[in-house]
Amino acid sequence: MPKHLVIVESPAKAKTIGKYLGRGYTVRASVGHVRDLPRKDLGVDIEHGFRPTYQVSPGKREVLDAIREAARDADAIYLATDPDREGEAIAWHVAEAARLERDKLRRVTFHAVTKAAVQEAIAHPRELDRDLIDAQQARRVLDRLVGYQISPLLSSAIRKGYATRKPLSAGRVQSIALRLVVEREREIRAFVPEEYWTLEAELQRRTPEKERFRARLFKIAGKDPDLHSKADVDAILGDLKKAT
């Protein structure tokens, strides 16, 4: 009988899925991510295409060893992590960190942990989605570039007198949003108000109905009118009177 290894994220799912698949299938759990960027280093090579450097996460070497041992005799390895970009990346990280044989790998996804859904997924595997993996890596790298470099500055600026011991951190979303707010506030404070006038006239058509309408001065010889005072308006009115 062929031997199959199925890798999921949750140990609870592993037990349930093992019952659904039966004999010939071994199910192991990665228990979430198995590797990440280093904790005490930036881990992103900014000078060479923002290339990330990964390390096995604490406590996950035993998990990877168990997966690698189960994969040795497997004819096929089904990466059945969650059906989102995070799950896609976890599947890829497991395959890379455990050094699984590429020709044995199958990617399967299911949105419900039912016997029918699991068996249907196993029957229709696909390859790993590189776009989803890269999307998750880009998000993680951006998190690191923003958080790793700004969080220490944030802590040094706000830590004094801060009520809690919880570490302060900056994220890729709120940090950029805060910068946009600050830049807009600086524009507002730097704004120098200037007096300006608009010129409108109530006119009447030369028709039997003698309809009235309101017109606004928009251009003079193709240029915006330069009206910064009542004197400017009076000068324009004088020119209009002479023209008519």
C-alpha cells in the first residue's frame, strides 16, 4: 500500500483528518509557522533586492525532525495548510526547512474539515502558488523594515512615564497612516492665508422673456483673474465698463 504524508497546521485538525483518510496516510502538524526572520537582526538584505533570511523558530526543530522522518518513506507529501497566503507560505517554509523532496510535494486546500472536503482536496492536488508565497513574504519583509527600525525609536520617545511594561511596536499600516496625517498637518500649519475675491454679475438676456441669470468671472484673456483686494475688483469693473 502506498504511503502518504499529510501536513496540516493544527494538531487538532491532524487527528480529525487522520481519521477521515484512514490507513496509508500519516498526518503531522506544523503547529503554525516553522521559521521566520531572526529576532535580533533585521534579516532583510536591502542592498540585494530585499532578500529575507530565515531561521527555524524556537521549539520547531523537533517538529521539523518529525516531519522529515515521516517523509522519508512517503510516496507523496500533501501540504494541507490553511487556504490563504499565510497557509501557502507555511507550506513552502515547511517544505524548505524540512528539505522535503520536491517531486513528492502536492498542495491541497479545503475550506471545511469534513470527510468529503478533505477527500476531495486529496484527489485534486496542485502546485504551490508562488504568487501567494511572495505576497506573504512581501508583507513580512515590510513589517520588519517598518517595525524593526521604528519600534526602538518609538519606545525611546514614549517609554518614559508609559503606564504599561508591554513593548511598544510600530506596524506597516499605522506607521504610514501616521506619517500621512503628520505631513498633512504640517501643510495646514505652513499654509499662509491670502485674501481673494470673486466677481459675479446678474445679467439679463435680450429676449422677450428677459430671463435673468448669474455669471462668474472665470478667465481674462485665458488667464485666471488676479483679485486680491477690492481695488483689484474695482479695476476689473472699470475695464469691463470701458469695453462695453
